Amino acid sequence: MSRSNSQANLEARRNLLKLGTCGAMTNATFLSTLMHLKMTSAVMADGPSIAPTGGYKALVCLFFNGAIDSFNVLTPFGTTQGDARYSEYASTRSGAALKRSLAWDGAWTGTDYGYLNPIVDSSAAGGTGRTFGLHPRFTYLKEMYDAGHATMVANCGSLVVPLANNNDYNNNFKVKPIGLFSHPDLQKHWQTAVPTSRNQVKGWGGKMMDLFTDPALAASQSNVYSAISTAGQSLLLTGNRINPYSISNVTTGVPNGGAVLSAGFTAPTDPQNAPYGNLPGNAYDRIYTKVQRDFASQTYTDILEKTSRDSSVGARDAAAAFQTAFLGTNGDLPPAPSVQFPTTGLGTSLNAVARAISIASNPSAAAPLKQDRQIFLVQVGGWDHHASVIANQDNMIPLIDNGLKAFYDFLISKNMLDKVTLFSISDFGRTFSFNGSGTDHGWGGNPIVMGGAVNATAGNNRIWGTYPNIVLNTSGTGIDRGRGVLIPQTSSDLYHADICRWFGMPANRLNEVLPNIGNFPYQGGSKPIGFLNYT
Amino acid sequence: MSKRFLSVARALTLFCGVLSSGQTLLRAADFAVATRDDVLVLTSKIQATQFLTHATFGATQVDIDALALQMRQQGTIAAASAWIDAQTALPASLHNPLERTFITQDYQFGSLWDRTGTSSANYTYVATVNGGTGTPGIDARNAFNRTRYRQHAWWHNVLAGEDQLRQRVAWALAQILAVGENAVNFNEEEYEGTVTNGPTAIAGTNGLRAHSRFNGLTNYYDIFVANAFGKYRTVVGKVTYHGIMGDWLSFRGNKRAAGGVFPDENYAREVMQLFTIGLNDLFDNGTARTNAQGVIPTYDADDIREYAQVFTGLGYGYGSYAPANGSLNPNSPYTGGVSTDPNGSVKFQVPMRMAPDKHDRGPKYLLNGLVLPSTSNTTGSPTNTDVNSEGPTHTEETANVEIDAALDGLVAHRSCPPFIVNRLIQRLVKSNPSKAYMARVVNIFKNNGQNVRGDLKAVVKAILLDPEAWQPIRVVYQRSPARFIVTTMGTEDSRLQEPVLTYTRFVRFFKSTAQYQKADAGVYPAAPVPAGNIIGTQFRLNSLDSTFDQSPYTQPSVFNFYVADYQPAGDVVNYVPSSRLQESSLFAPEFQLINAITSNTTNNFYRSISAGSRTETYLNFTGAQATSTNYENTANVTNVATESTRTVITYNFSYERSLLSDSTGPLGDAGSTARINALMEHLDMYLCGGTLSDSPGVDSFGNPVPGYRTSLKNAITAEVATAAPGGFTAAEINNIVRGAVMAIMTAPSFLVTE
């Protein structure tokens, strides 16, 4: 199928989808074009496609790789008993505790790590009325919270079934996630939403995009732009058909790593009929191009060789297509965002995301880069702060805060704050207790959500979930597994479910991407948690 | 039967093992043969190529032909075994001394490491090239310049070292006990005393310390080089006591629990999860033991807390410990006595030492019922009464005994042999070793025959000589017409080659040479470069991380570049393995590095370097640092100089050219078909072990498409057919060879080894 053919099919299929005649017909057409078994099984496994409504929407997952100590991102601040007291936090965390205020604590000795930013969990917004502390270097995040455009979900983590306390944990009939406290296991769980397995190869984001994209275009270009990672391979964004496209965080030019044979390779039209002598370049490029043209159609019985070939050809064609679409018909780069992004890892990653969003959401954008739904992954690693957690977070959080601020300003400048939701994930929370320099592996943590869809108004915002009691309780009725490893009281499935619902997933189909969602009672009435606005 | 035919019989027996069900042989290439001798020669070359691909960073044609000759004379396994023995007898090419030699060389050329002034606010630099002063010199303060020396040492040793097997095993171990350079303090240089110009500055008494912190990583890596054929327990012990690991996994300065502050659990967890026993209790064949709840975890969170208590009290190991006033500050050296060490800073050059007063005094309940009694227990045997008691301070010796006992217990754990063997096989031979292969090697790990557990020399030998390392490639001799057909077993016996290994194989096969040159006032002399501007024939390459997402010391975390059970999306996920494999899934770790960016940057890289050479220039910085003390950031360094040194690496395609252009006539004449065939067989045999795929297909227009080997041959033939009368120029022939080389470097049959 030539690209123009597939483009026509895309449009045709889109129209069919919008008319609600997807289902069997789509599958039948698709089956006839199947190239390999994987897709057969994939299409059989997928539910019917979902037609996006309400215009463009994008999710940006910010992955704090290594387990950010989020109990220093969101801390107790109160002064009265039972009010998430700061004094209890300070004594439990000891050397890992941040200072509340100059008046309360006096000055830091040595380096000044700043003072907590108080934020109000407003009872008028349905919160507890308590005050919490945001990390001292999250000054912009505090502004976003106060503006009603950012929030956090307290003590959220991977669970298979609700575990109310240690008694539940010790009940062998209640299944626990596999490999608790191990980085690679919990990283997988957050991305797959199947925490009982180590062998999951698909993420909930990719599975969801399987439903939101046209299955007929699985093997060609459409999914190149629907799931984009700035962090290489991404489990979260891998679905049955959706395979995340990697872009680089370059701030100029096309962020695609360069098409193979940038000087000589031209996308194949009719490989066998192309007159060989007319190929461009030198002998080496002619030979290589000829070999490349046959490459995609050869048979590879060795699965690893075939995967190697598929990766190579896929990257080659996707880069060429991405470049064509990215540059637009006139060969122009999309205008750089008017907002100045920092040149940090997160800043450049979000810059690349911002440019991709600019194109995809533009109603007049050149197809197929134009998308109705996109999901992105950006990653910042290095949070495994067993050592020097105070100093390390003091260095690293400003990079996050500044990156988020630039992205926030960009979305406002494009009038797209309501169209994009950024949410964080991380391996796990960290211990509430101190190890003499940092904190160790925990369980529940406090993820961040940012965007215009946050269910709040300016000056009237709240924290979601249940902020844990800081007086650690390792008894059967407590949630401390020891050393301040806290059993999450809000499942990451509920957290993801609100995000999926906002994105357009029907409530009765959440289990297709979050298979355990049925195990968790909703906390927000008809909504899983309720931190995002959707109907 | 002549001796020669005996060896052929041996070779064929080796190839003709019983196929398990579900395995099909895939026909790869076939070669024309004229005589029985041809069969022997081709068979042995394929075996030698296959073996050396497992055991080295790449083999030259000379290496392969030499080993193939030995295989014909002695028998395949005997020759391979003798090769291993000869390799293990070679002296180790260590990385830390080489790194410092390179620094010294640069220093002596006046291009680096030369400064006046002692405070970071007062850096000024003068050059001493040829004794001159006053010319702007070069500043090595930039982290880029410091990290490159460990890269230089690694690339030079793996590309030029004779001890190929040792280097290859060291690289495998370095990916099991993985550290990365992106950590606080790993890239710092250190100066001492009043800095003066001149060679004395490098000696450590004045100026740059002989062992700066940034030299620590090569010292750590040398644990693997020195002990590649030693005992695994030795490796784990040296790693545990190394300051690099102490900082990397944050247990240096770990103190016994006190006042609500608990020992750091980082090392306790990873030494089990990654360095010894893994997550699941395993059978010797690598499969997981199960109970009613499923797989059985080897440890839980409580176990980690117990082990965390063991790894308390270690600090940097220099200075002398005075129990009367000794204390352990996690951010300070052992006793704070830097100046007592004549060799300069040795934070990472000597093992960490125990501050016994910081070591946990209570009992420790470890795996497999191992209990380390409280110091209050004078009987030496644990009782229930000392559960929470704490006795007197440990001595340095008794505290170290606890660490030793804990590590002994982990290496003695029944899951350690299969866990480590699986990883070693993945690095050396294949991604999915069978249960039978695992069990055979695990037996050797458990006991090398002389009651030694974890003898890496014996384990490596068992891995490389096991039938499963050979059987995936088979040959069939067919008469009339006489053909020599190569077949492969495919999926379950293959492995995607690591990107760095792909490159080292390229460099070594094409008999590359490398020259490290210096510029005069920013200008490099034209070739021939005068001797005075050549620092050495050295493979001083820098990190290739930005091309491959892989280079030495660039592991993003202790979880290495990829995890052992990674599955790329697509066919691998849906593949149902035969029952001979350990698991019901197929794994392909190296694919974790392959994505839309790296795939293209890698292919573009080979297109670029197949031009015949690559030059790496080292931009160094000079001048006063006016704007900031944050000299890690080049933006803060003023007066950026032109580069001062460069490595020019030249790849040699002369033999390949000679195959196309011999004395029988110009390329393009009637003899060309035979010459093209010769080139194809040469590249197929020596780079792909005769496995270059040739399975045709059908394109989306319904047209038949030839397989890779035929496709490449057709492309070359078509190019040769455009010959003008009189044939091609040397440059044109080189371009044809270059096209063939580019195609081979992209070929799945080269990238995936069997």
C-alpha cells in the first residue's frame, strides 16, 4: 500500500469511525491487510475503536525514574493534633525533613535549602481544610496550585486490591504487587497497571491509544505521531499496535535522529520498477539504497533477525515520514514556541513535546501528523536518593519546576491549557524515616497533575487521596510496613482511571486498559477520584 | 583415516546434534566448494568465526584463519579450549594505569593538566609545549575532558589488547555489577598543595593528584579485568568494599541504627537482586521454584533490613583509624587525614575500611538461617535471648567478618549460580539459554571439579565450549554440484549483538589503525603528520553513547543498559518458545537500546565511517574562568580554544578492494562475477559466520524480492555493470566496497549472532 493510499484509507476510516460504524467492518478490512500474527491477535483482543470527541487532547506523562521522595514534595504543615502536624513530620523524618519557616525553625545551618511553600487543601473545594507544604523549590508549582491548575494525589501507589492496613497486607488471600520495593518491578507496574506480573509488554497508555487510533493504519504511519517518547523505549506507550515513536530533545531542527541515508535515501515508491540507474549519490549509496528497498519485504524466520529488520525499516520510514510532516509542505520547521524553555533535560524534552503538540493540534496541519489524541512520555531520572536527599532535591527540583512552568506558559500562550494534562508517575514513594543521609524504598507516594482540566478554581484547590498519618503505626491497624513504608490508600489504577476518563475512555470500558480497576471503590462518587474535570 | 578426516568427522558430529522438537533449520548461505579440503577449511572458518564472536571484541581474518587451522589440526573443541587456556594465561591489560598513562602523555605534550594558581577563582593556564610559556594552554577542568580518559582506556584495551577473552568477560561482569559515571563526585579532579608547572605536577605532590577521584571508575572496572578468571565471590567482595560502589549505592558512611535513623537499604537490596541471587528462588536449570502462591521470592523487605545492618560502618579507606577518636562521617574520608597519603587522593584506589563503632552490634538474621550473633553474645552461637540486645563495639575484624559471612552466604545461595550464569551466557553467547545449557554450566559454577564454587575461568570455559554455543550453525556438504550449505537454528539460539560489540567487531575486522595527534596552535599538520605531533598509535576513542545509547561507564543506573527479561514489542512477545527454554517467553535484552532514534543514528554512523576513517577531536578549554565557579558547564568557561588533540582512526578496506580488483583484468570484465562472489563469500564468512540470510519475499506490489545476500550481490553486480571501458578507478572500487560494508553493517544476520 503506498502512503497516499494509506492516507486515503485513514480519512475514509476516520469518517466511518465518526459515523459509528466501526466494529466488524473495520476489523474485516484490517484483517485483509494483516502482515503478521501479532496484529491478528491484537485486533481480536482490542475492543471496538473509540472515536475521539471534543477536539484535541493530549496526555504528558512525566516519569520521575528512580522513585522521587514525594513525601518531601508534599509535606505536613499543620500545627494541631490530627492535622498532619509538621512537628510530627519533622521528628519522624529527622535529617530528611525540610524546614517549615524561618520563624518556626530558624535559619538553616550551612546551605540554605529554603522553606516549605504552604498550600491550602480547601474545604470549600471538598478538601480537609488543612495546610500542606510544597517543596521549597516548587515555587511555580505552588502558583499553579493556587491558580487551580495543578494538584497532587496523596499516598497513591500500586495495588492489586485495596489494603486498608497491615492486617490486610498480612492476609494471604489479598494479593500484593509482585516485587514490591524493587525499581524495575514497580516501574513496570505503574506503566502496565498489571502489578501481578513481570511479563507484561504493554502499557495502559499504549492500550488506550490502540482504541483511539485507526486500526487499519497500525503498520504504517498513523501511530508514529500518537504516542511519542523523549526517553527511548517506553512500556507505558506500547500497545498492541501502538509502538512509541522516539524523538530527541533537540531544540532546533527535526527531532528524529536523522533519516537513514539522509543524503541518498528516498522513500520507496515502486521499488522494483524504479530505474536503478537513476538512484542518487555515489556507488555506495546506490548499493545501499537498493538493498534497503528489498529489505522491508524479505522473509526472516529468525524472530530476532526479523525484529531487527522491522526496527530498522520502521525507524527509517518513520523518520522520513516524520521529517516530511514536521517540516510541512514548504519545508519549514514549525515555529519555535514563543515561550523560552530551559535547556535542561526536562526543558528540552518538553520543548520537543510542545512543538509536536503545536503541529498535531493545528486544524490545518498536514496529515498524518495531525492527531486528535496524543500521549507523550518525558522522563527525568536520578531520584533514588538513598543519600543526601535534601541537597539532591534542592538541586533537581528547580529543574522540574522551571520546566513545568515553561510548559504551562506555553499551553496558556496557545490557549491549550484545557487540552493538555500532565501527570507524574514514579516507581514508589520513599520511607518516611531517615537513613542518616537519605530515604529508602517505600510504597505510596504523591504524584503531581498539572493542566487546565484540574478540578479546582483559582484560590480554591484541594489535595486528593488521603494524606497519611505521620505518626507511624506498624500495628495491624496501621499502614506502616516498618520504617515508614506506607501502604497506599489510593490505587494507582484510580489515579490512571481519572486520567483515562478525561482523555475520553468510557467508564464502562476502563477495564480494557486497567484490568484491576473493578477492585477499587470509587472515591469521587461517579468518578474514580475526581481530580479532573470531565463529564 | 587420516588425522584431517578425523577432525572433520569431529566437526560434523559437533554440528549434527539432535534437534529438539519445534526447531527448524534455516538455510542461510551456500558456498561453492571444489575439494574435500575446501569443506574442511570452510567448516573450521565458520566455527572459528562463531567462537571468536562469543569470546572476543571481534576477530580479524588472520585471527579466524589461525584458529581455524588449529581446529583442523587438533579438533574444534581442543583448539578452542587451547585458545582459552592461552588467553587466560595472558597478562591483564588494566584500565586504570592506562588511563593515567594517557593523562601523563597529554600532560607531557603540554596540552592538558597544566596550570598555575591554586584557587578555583584563579585558574590561569600556560602551555609548556617545547618548553614555551605564555601560549594559551588547555584546561582539563571540563568534565567532558576528564571522562574521556576512561573511555580512551576502555576502547584501547578492548580494541588493541591481546587479552581479548579477559576483556570480554570483564565487560560482561561490568554489566552485571553495573555502575555509571553519572554520579556525584565520580568526575572530579583533585589537586594538592601548591601547583606548579612541569612534570612534577602530575606526580601528586603538587598539582593534580596521581589518583584523582575521576580515576576511580577505571579502578573499579579493573576488579573485573583482574578477576575475570578468578572467583565470583572475590569479585563480589571487592565490589562491596570499593569506594565507587559505596558511593554509587550510597552505603558508604552507613551507620548502625540510632535515634530513629536507620541504615541505608540500597546496597542490601541490590547485592541480592542484581549481584548474587536475583528475585526468585531458582532451580539449577534457571526455572523458578514455585509453591501454592506461585514463584518464591528469595527475600522480602525484612530480609533487606537485616542485610542493611550488615553493610554498616564502611568509609573511604585511606588514612589510619584511631579507635580513640575515630568517627565516620559519611561525607568525609575515613579519618579526615588526606595529607598522610603520599600518593595523593586515593578515595577510590584502596578498599573502603570499617569504622567498627559505626557497625551494627545486634544480631542479624540472614537468608538460609544464617544468624550473625549480637556482640553481647559471647558464646558465638546465636540464641533467642540476644534478639534485640546490643553488645559492645565491634572490632574492625569482627565487623568485616560479618560482611564476609553475609557475602559468603549469598554466593552459597542456591539461586546464585543460575542467576549469574544466565547473565553471563546472555552477555557472551545467547539471550535465551536452554534449561540443559544452564544446568551444565551451573554445575561447573557450583563446583569446578576441585571443590571451588564460582570459578569464573571454569564457568567461562563451560559457557564457550558447551554444545549449545556451537550447534546453532550447521553445515551440510552437498555433492554434484559440490556445495557447502550453511544452516542456522534461528530464534531461540540467537542474540542481538550489543551496539558497542558491533562497532568493535567492525574496527577489529577491518584492521583499523588509530593515531592520536596534537595540533600546533589549533592547526593539525597535514599528512604525513610529523612524529612530534603524534602522541601514539592509540585507540583513544570517546563515548559513543550519543549514537548507540551504549558506551562503557554510561549505564544510566545499576540496572545496566537493559534488563535481562526485556521483550521488544512485536514478534518476540508473541513467540511461544519450545519447552527446552527456561521460561515461556522469549527475551531479547539488547533491543531495549533500539528505538527510532538509535536505529537511525547507528545506521547513519556506519554510513559515515565506512568512508574509511573517523576523526574525534577534543575541544579543550583555556583561559580564565571569569563567570562562575561552576566549571562543569562549558557555558561558563570563557576563551574556548580550538581543539588541541584528536584521534584519527582509519579502517582498512584494502583486502576487500583487492578481491574486486585483481590482476586478471579490470572490474567489469567477464571475470567480475567470480570476484563479486569472492567479496560476498568473504564478508559472509568472516562477519556473519556464513549465516547471511538469503530468504526472498514479496513486496507490497506483489513483486518477488530477493533475499538479503542476493539483493546485495545484485546491487553490486548492477553497479559493476555500469563500468566504463577500462574499468573503475580505485576510488570507484572503494565506493563499491563501501556500499557492501554499509549493507553488511545493517544486515540482521550480522547484527544478530548465533
